[in-house]
Amino acid sequence: MEETFVELRGKVIRGDRDGARAIVDSLLEKGTDAQKIIGTSLIPAMDTVGEKFEKNEFFLPELLVAARAMENCMEVLQPLLVKGGVKPLATAVIGTVKGDLHDIGKNIVAAMLKGAGFEIIDLGKDVAPEKFAAEIKSRKPSLVGMSALLTTTMRAMKDTIEVIGKKGLRGDVKILVGGAPLTESYAADIGADGYAPDAAQAVRKARELLGIAQ
Ligand code: B1M
């Protein structure tokens, strides 16, 4: 089994989308848990791709094909993170902030929150502060989730929180932030209510912020 996870990691790193998907399909047929596949193979593959990019061993095209291979796997895995038929615990608006096109992690967080019983309004990526504010006004969520993967776009979270405040909506929602470059202290500095380093902890934090029993 370990060999299969290593093989899957390699296929995602090389951007072999069909090969990667075939392994995921066969792992699922054997009853392997979707979260285990994501955590053991797909996320480590993306970390390796990021490291190679930093070392100039990979360039943007390699980053893109690896991301497409991961997305091709997530197409079948994501629905499995979501259990249907439960009455929503609360509504959450979620998006990747302005200027940032990374959405793989945000999609996992959204799927896990959905799986935990949240109704999710996913605004996608490159979401302007005004869009977050408009959605809070019209959809009245209890939680807003923001994701950023670039050090240059972390600042957009602060801008978004400020715009939400200026529109008089800050008291209506709890704000949860996450993404690889973020830290607990950065989240506190920009006035977010909570930070989570990964999807499982995002669910835990979301429930905690809204006072929903764990
Ligand atoms: Co880009 N990229 N990228 N990239 N990319 C990174 C982030 C980078 C770290 C790579 C590197 O240099 N090592 C680097 C950022 C450096 C920095 O800012 N410090 C980088 C760069 C530089 C860039 C470009 C600028 C490259 C260029 O054009 N020269 C460019 C920017 C485009 C833009 O956004 N404007 C760019 C583009 C891209 C692609 C489009 C090719 C592609 C994204 C495709 C997509 O998302 N649809 C891409 C990819 C794939 C990556 C890496 C390799 C992988 C990201 C990923 O999907 N990880 C990444 C390196 C890395 O992260 N190791 C890299 C897997 C994912 C499951 O993890 O997103 O961290 P992650 O999500 C986690 C947690 O962070 C957390 O939970 C998730 C699940 O556990 N989390 C939350 C995330 N959101 C949360 C929200 C929460 C709570 C938790 O609450 C609401």
C-alpha cells in the first residue's frame, strides 16, 4: 500500500493526470479513505512541487501540470469529504482573497466544512473585499473563511476585514483565515477571529468560533 502512495505522489509531481487518477480510482475501489489519500500522497506531492519550484528545478508550467493532476484527483475525492442529508449547522462564505489564484487548499477546507454540516457559499478565487462584504450582506452567513497562499496576498485579508468593518458588517460574522504563509499571530494582528493551519483544524476552529459542540 505504501508503494502505491509513493507512486501516486510521483505521478502528481510529474503532472501525469490520467496516471494519478487511475491510482486514486483503484485505491478508492479498495476502500481507502479519501482523506488518507489526500494527506498521504496529494498534499506531500504539492509540497515537493513547491520545493522544486523554489530551487528552480521546476518552473510555472510544471507547477500548472502538477496542480491539474491534483485537481483531476480531487474531482473524485472532494465529493467523498462531504456527507449529505444533514441539516446545515450554519452558513459559511469562503473564498481565496484578491490577487490569489490558489484554490486547491480552499476547496479542501470548503469540502471538509460541508462534510461537517456547514452550508457553504464558495466565492472562488481572486475574490475582492467588496464581494466578500456584499455576500455577507445578502446571504447573512455566520462564518467567513478566507484563504491566501502568497505572502503578497496575505495583505488582502486585512483589506477585506477592513471593508467588512466599514460596511458595518463585522459584528455579524466570525472570520476564519488560513493558508500556508499565515500564522496565528498574523491572523490576530489583522483582526481575524481565528486561524487554522489545515482543513481538519479549520472545521474544529469554525465550530469553536460559533459555539457549536465538537
Ligand atoms: Co503557486 N506558489 N504560484 N501556484 N503554488 C506557492 C504557494 C509557492 C509557496 C511555491 C514556492 O515558491 N515554494 C509560492 C509562494 C511564495 C510566497 O508567496 N511566499 C508560489 C508562487 C510564487 C506562485 C506564482 C507567483 C508563480 C509565478 O507566477 N511566478 C503564481 C501566483 C498566481 C496567483 O495566485 N496570482 C503561482 C501559481 C500557481 C498555480 C496557478 C500554477 C498553482 C495553483 C493552482 C490552484 O490552486 N488551482 C500553484 C501551486 C499548485 C502551488 C503549490 C506548488 C501548491 C499549492 C497547493 O495547492 N498546495 C505551492 C507550494 C506549496 O504550497 N507547497 C505554491 C496543496 C494544498 C492542499 O495546500 O493550499 O496550503 P494549501 O491548503 C492547506 C492549508 O494551507 C490550509 O488547509 C489546506 C488543506 O490542508 N488552508 C486553510 C488553506 N486555506 C485555508 C483557509 C482556512 C483554513 C485553512 O480557513 C478559511
